[in-house]
Amino acid sequence: MDYFRQRREYRKLKQNEIDISIGQNNLYRELLDYANDEGKLDDWFPLKNSALTDLTGLSTQGVAKARNSLIQMNLIKYRPGKKNAEKPQYKILPLYNKRLSKSVTTSLTKNNDENGENVPKCDKQFTSSVTAGSQVVAQTVVQPVAQTVEHKDLTSTIQELDKDNKYIYQDDLGVYEFIQQAWKKAPTGLLQGALGPWIKEWGPELVLYAFKLAYENSVEMQGLKKYVQAILNNWAKRDIKTLEDAEKAREAFEEQKRAGRGGYQKKPVREEKLPNWDGMQEDTPLSDEEQADLQRQMQELLGDNGT
């Protein structure tokens, strides 16, 4: 198989005939490149699932889902492995022979329609007339090209809204695909360069969770790398190594925030200020003369003339 011809045909297939997701594209390109590097473009080759998760940024479930879609599209073949005994095996299916057979079939069908002949007769005549050297073409004339009718159902990302109108993404959604879905653009530059080392060190599930936290906190794309790096640094300091530990840490943090907000919301108790008794003057006793004058004024006020 010619590696560069295969890549060109795959590019044409993506542009004109199939709808393929980022995760599926990453998986196919990694398989194609690995087969080329190992000289196995025409043969079966083994490759561990853990290697594919590191290379593609997909979780184990994400790899399985993308792989099934590539099989449905007749891009690859797959043989399951045996635990602790045999690695899964893959085989790249050639695309340019399929496209050639499709064009030949289309051309012959058109000619036969013009001559009043049906398609089965055309296929039979074409197959019987080929030489041994072109037997591959004859065998693929009646073979259907990639089946894409149900493709969207296989690859569409299921999203639903919770009570706070936030998107809940499938757990098996890959890191690359989640970033494009959430921020409406694929990761590029420094962020793209950091994804591989992060996934290799932390695993796709933890890295994906860190990006989910960033999305929930409305972090913009330009600050995404710095924000996620801060999360990972915090996890490293706290010896958080699993998704369960990260979720527990997040719950504890949220609980602490709620407790803090509750304390600030308490209304202050109103305190009555007591009079300053020490600062008030004591009553001064009246003299006999003042007492008599006060008595006289009271009698006049009450209309008492002493009679």
C-alpha cells in the first residue's frame, strides 16, 4: 500500500463522502502512521489500547466507540486481544482500490443502461473479462463502499441540560473532542502541545475532568492552558491521582465555599447602647429658701390660696 496515496484518498473521503469526528480522525491517523512506521500497511499489526489512549487523547471507551465507527465505514479491520496474553490487532483497508472499483462500476453501469442492459449482467461481463493481474479490482466491483447511513447516530455527541442549564457531556468523550465542543474550536499552539504530556502523566480521565472544571468556571480559551495547569499542580501537591479523589476534593471545596458564604450572610445583632450614667450630674439638695419658693410656685399653679 502506498502511504501517501492512502492519505490523499482518506482526505478526499472526509471532504466528499463521510462525516467523521475528531476522535475518529485522530484514531485513524494514529493507526495509519503506526502501520507505516512499522512497515505493516498491508498486514495486521498489534497495538495496545493504552497506547491508543495516550496517542489520541480518548478514554478507553472513547477508543472503542471510535474504532467501531471506523469498522462500520470500512476503513479498518479489528481483532480483539486476550487479556494478559495477546494484544488487539488492526489492519488498514486500502482506499484507492475501492474508489477505483466504484468509478469503474459507475462507468459500466452507465454504458449498460444506454445499451439496455442491466447491472448484474454488466458486473458478470466485467468480472469474466478481467485478467489475473487485475483480480483485486474485479473482486471489489460489487463490494459496497463505506456505509455512512447510520454514521451520525454512531458519532453524535449526546448533550443534555441539567437544572442549572449546564451541558452534561458523556464520560467517554475525548479531551480533544470535548475542547472543540465546549469552546467551539480545536486546541492549537501551546495548549495543543501540552495535551499529550498531560494525558501521558495524568491519564485522559483526569485531564478531561480538569477541562470540565475550567468550562464550568467559564474560562476563556486564551487562559485555558494556565488554568488547567494550575488545577494539575494543585492535584500534584495534594497527591490526587484518581478521578474519585479529584471529585471528592472538589466536593469538599464547594462545601467549604458554601459554609463561608453562610457565615457572611448572618445579620448582625442590634445592640442597645446604655446611658452613660457616670457622665450624668447628681441631684443637688435645695436650700430652705429655695424649697419655700418652690412650694409657693406650686400652690399658685394649683390655684391653692392657703384657705
